Amino acid sequence: SIPGLKVIQPFSAEDAKGLLKSAIRDNNPVIFLENEILYGKSFSIEEKEQALEQIGKAKILKSGTDVTIVSYGIGMMHSLEAEAKLLDMGINAEVIDLRTIRPIDFDTIIESVMKTNRCITVEESFPVCSVGSYIASQIMVKAFDYLDAPVLSCSGKDVPMPYAENLEKAALITADEIVSAVKEVVYT
């Protein structure tokens, strides 16, 4: 929330590589966030000459028509799992990976919302003062007339993060909670 900072939180290895190279070349302060749970995940990387990714540009990972799911970082893992479950239910979700949470690519988000008329934000952080709530407020300002349902934000629970593994899992967002939120906005 600090003006002037650029904040990156990639999901895939390819985005991490391209955005880190862009961050190094940027003349402004850039914060590069990583989620240690993603360290054990495997991602394919397409070899490119420069492999630079534009800071502040989101990526549409799955194209859809029924609902927009916006996430970043490890929230993408849960969002993609939820998208597969939704597809089995006949709900076609568009999944957007922000990759950069400051600045946020509102053009991509608004264009998607204008197509799907519904939006869910997904993140593992706390719900108060979250990126998802800010995105929801901007959608209400910039695309209110296109919405057929309220924008819902799926986040971690509003509790201090526990140390016990079973309690930690209970405090974080799950794919089933995302599916439930999508059903709430699609079937209203």
C-alpha cells in the first residue's frame, strides 16, 4: 500500500524468471514476493531470448464466459483447481493471474468482467484491507453496470496465522470455498 513501490508476486516459474529480470532492470523500487509453498512445484518454462515479462500486466490463464476469477501468487493454485471443478459442473470460468499487485492491471480485469458479468477475487492473505477488496471496489466503480452479481472476495480467514499444520490449513483458502463463492454469484 506504499505509493511508488512496484510489488510482484508471480505464480509460475516462467513468470518469476521474466518478472525478476524486469525488476532488476527497473529504475524504481520493486518488491518481489515469493510463496515458499510454491518452491516444491514444477512448472514448464518456454525458453525465450530475453524472457522479460511486463511489470503491471496480468495474464489470462484460462478463458471463460461465466465468471472471472482474479488471483495472484499461490492463490492461483487454488483458483486453477477450482476452475477444473467448475468446468466439470458446466461453469466456464476465466482465470486471471495478476502477477503484479502494484500496479494492478485493471484494464484486463474490467474487460473480463464486461464479458462474464461476475467476479471472484482469490488470495491467501487476510480479508481486511486486502488486494481483493480493493479490486472489488474498483470493479464497482469502473464496471458496475456490467455486473449481474456482487463481487465476492475469497481470502484466508480473519484469524492470526496458527503454527499447527492442521489449523494453518483451516485458516487458508481452499478450492472448494472458491467453487462455493462462484456458485453463489453464478446462480443468483
